[in-house]
Amino acid sequence: MAKQPERTLIVVNHPNPDSLVRAALERVTRGIERSGLEMRVIDLDAEHFDPRLTLHEKQHHLDDPVTKPGHEAHIDALQWATRLVLIYPTWYGGPPARLKGWLDRVWMTDVAYRLPEGATRIVANLRNIRSIEIVTTHGSGRLVNLVQGEPGRLMLLRTIRLLCHPLCRRRWRAIYGVDSADPADLTNWLDELEEIYANSSA
């Protein structure tokens, strides 16, 4: 059987165009362009994505996705991708509201999972996604984040992984202590990111 072509979906969330996260997005996309792989980018801030789960969405969370319009392009991108890269700052131990809301609103029934009739457990629906990769920045140091338990890391690399391919791989590409980091360290991290995505695949 021929190997499935690798297709990368990047989802980015940071309101500041001059942030380290935005610089990371530029380096990751540049690396993927160098690799020659297919890529799509969802910029939640540029789209002014509303993270709030509506009452209708909550009351009808088991209904067909057609009853919750407005997410068609994002659903198509999720079902197209073999690799998902999330780029965001870690705030209060987890992702910003827009990224969390994207998971709440777009990873819906019959998109990310399904609940067979009569069943009590959901079944993964995004089996096309074989790799989840996190690129995130932490203002505080690694020790502080370890003490906090890194809830964002657990949520993204354990929970949503269960909705993807059973052999889905996980990669954590974080930088810690950004608030006190030497500019050279930040540049080195960005350089490494570009090379990783230029030379690696899902």
C-alpha cells in the first residue's frame, strides 16, 4: 500500500503580531515550505474566531454537524490533515481562550468523534491525524511549569490524541523562561524550529 502523503494543518493563536509565537509560526511555515510538504494554516486571531460555545451547540452537541454551520472550512482542514501543529502561548498553564474554544466548537460529534447508537463510549473519528505537535512559549521557567503540572500539555497531548489515529505520535516543542531569556536563546529556538520542520515529517 502506498504511503499516504503528509499534509500539515497549523492552528495558531496569539493576538500580538510581534510576539514570539508569531515568529515561531513564520519559522514553522518556512520550514514546511522548504520540505515541500502540503500545508494549511488556520489563524484564529485573523479570523476573529469566537471561542464561546453557544447554547444551541451545547444543547445539540450530539446532532449532525450540519446543524451547527460556520465551521465547514475548519472541519474540512481537520479531515484533510495527517499532522496537526498547534502554535500558541501558554497562559495560566494552558492554551489561550480562542484555541480552547476551537477545540470546544470544532472538535464536535461526527467530526472528532462519534457515539454509536446504544454505546456509552465515544469512538475516535480523526484517524487521519497521525501526529500532534505543540509549539508553545512559557513566560516562566520549566520548574514552575512542572510544579503546576502543565495542564495544557496533558490536555492537548493526551486527551485530543485519543480522538486521532491509535498510533498518533506526540511532540512537545516548548521554550521556557521567555520573560527572562537572552535574545540569542530565542533566536536559537526559532532556528531549531525551522530546521526541524524543514527536515522532519509526521
